[in-house]
Amino acid sequence: MYHLKVEANQLWKVGINLVRPLMPGGTIGIVGGGQLGKMMTISAKNMGFHVGVLDPAGDCPTAQVADWHIIADCDDVLALEALAKRSDIITYETSKIGVESLNAVIDSANVPQGTDLLAITQDRLLEKSFLETNNIVIPPYETIISPTDIQEAIDSIGFPCVLKTTRDMDQQYILHTMSDLAPSMSLLREGTCVLEALIPYEKELSVLVAGNGQEYTTFPVVENIHRDAILFETIAGADVADDVAEEVKRIGLQIGETLALQGILAIEMGLTESGSIYVTKLTPRPHSTGNYSIDVCSMSQFDAHIRGICGWPLGEVQLFSKAVTVNILGEALNTSVRLIPEKSDWNFYYYGKKRTVNNRKMGHITIPTATPETVLNEIDATNL
């Protein structure tokens, strides 16, 4: 894997503040109590840290393994202040936390990740501007403020294209012809939108970048398979040419160093048949596409995140075996449980969510394998 170290006398270039690493016995406060926080907590406790969580749900997955729990909304400033008082550092497992709320307590809290990256990734226009400024290739797009902007934008971008809000990542309309415009206009009531070219990707790829503010390292490049816009399977490592994998990791390291990254950043990309690579999304926290790392890497994404925010060294990440990870969605929960006695070489993880909901991630399964295609067929045969 790629690994980059920035020497101490170069740190001024990326604006890093050198601080003493947090040692075992310290306390990490996590904003958000989902499954990513649960797995983050397990890593942190294995390293000797105490962990507290802020989340409104009394039975959230992270609270099941954390040392203490503040039950309040993640944007509650008073609750964030209480979390800060009990924690040596604060991180987050949800990227939907309000930047304004976190900024309200940042002077009294140690938040190694800061809030700039969070703000960038919560606004599509800010994210695109950041990537363009750093010469990262992204799909062509136009800003849409009013309905009169759309025709000119379509003339520039062409069909097919997709209209998205700048804030809500789930709100979007795919436009194939002019007849698709009318129903999409409802998005403009939400505010400024983005019209983006819909590029036919051969594969959807992603890479995790870990940083501690001084050194940066990448995880293997993986391929992601979505069903109905929900991540279903991840193949580690991706079956791509060496030069493609090297370029994906180079892009990841460039972004990580530019941000003086501390913790994990997930970078999603699209690969075209001609070999072009477009960055499509940044997520400033551990990501479901990296869950395979628990089983087949020298360091999991959750270990790397904790090491990064605590200022520990990172080193290179080694992939011990290829693997396929499949998410257990709510409608397949019972099916997955019935598979446990049959699949001795499958690693089952359940998140402890109390309510089963269709299309909601309830757990995941990772299958180490030398032949991912065989495992994909095996998964298809299970009706997961």
C-alpha cells in the first residue's frame, strides 16, 4: 500500500499543529452511536482507551460497548460540551453532525479532525470546489439556482445527467430526456442544486486514506456493488490494472496530505471503460466499504482511525487475503442467521440494532477468498 510521511520540518506546508499523542488510559468521545461507532469503540478499547458516546437512542449499537453514554441529540450544544468535559479527544462516526454545533464547542474540545473537512463533505458545491482546486478530476457539473439555469446546463453537459441538491445526499433525479425535467423541479424548492453528467462507469471503486497529521497511508483499492443505490457488496482488492490501482492510491494520498488528515477518509471514484478515473464522493469517517479490513488487513480501518486521531504512527497497511463483504440488510436478516450453521468460513457481524428495517444495514459478512467471483456467485445463491 502507499505510505507517505511528512517530516517535522515540512509540517508548516499543511498547517499541522504538533500535539502529544493520546496514550492508553485516555478517553475518546464519539458523536453518533451507530455500527461504525461500535466497531470504532471496540478498536479503541483494545488499545486501552475509555470511550463515551453521544447519541439520542438509549439502545444504540455504540452504547452497547462504550463505557458511558450521553443520551441527547448529536447537535445538542450542551450535550457536546458535556462530552468534551469527559473526553480527551472527540471524534464522530456520523458525517451528518451539524458543523455549527461542533464549532460552538471546538474551543473547549479537542477535535483532531477539525470541522473544515466535515463542512466540505456536507455541501456538494464545496466538495467539488475543493477537488477542482486541487486538480482532482470530477464529473462535469453546473450549478443550478433557478429553473432557467437548467436548459443552458443541459446544453453544456448533455443527457443523461443527474440533478442533486447540495445538502441532502439522497435527493436526486436522473434525467434522460427533457420530459424528465418536470418532476425534478421539486428539488429546487430545497435550494441550490447541482446538475452533473451521468458517466457510464465500468466499475465503482473506493479507497480509504488514514492520516495522523504527519504521515498518511492507503488501504487496498476495492470495488463496490450497489443495489437500489445501497451498498451491497465490496470486493477487496479490486480487479483493476496496476496503473489504475496506483493512480487511485496516489489521488487518495494527495487528498489526505492536502487536508492534513487525522483519522479515516473514504474516497469513492468511478472507473470508465477507457480507464478514466473520476472522484465522486468524500466521507470523513470510517465507511462500510472498509469493513473487510477487520478480517484481512494488518490494521482495520477502525484501528487506523483511532491511531490517526490519537497521533499514533500508522505504517503501511498489508492485505493478507482477497475478500468479499456483503451487507446484511433488514429484509435479509433472518436469511443470514439461517446461514450461520452452513458457512464455517464466513465471518458474521451483527450490529445489535433493536429495530429491523428493510434496506437498513443490520450487519455484514466478510468472506476471505482467493476467488472473489466464486464467492459472489455463492452469495447470489443464498438469496441474501
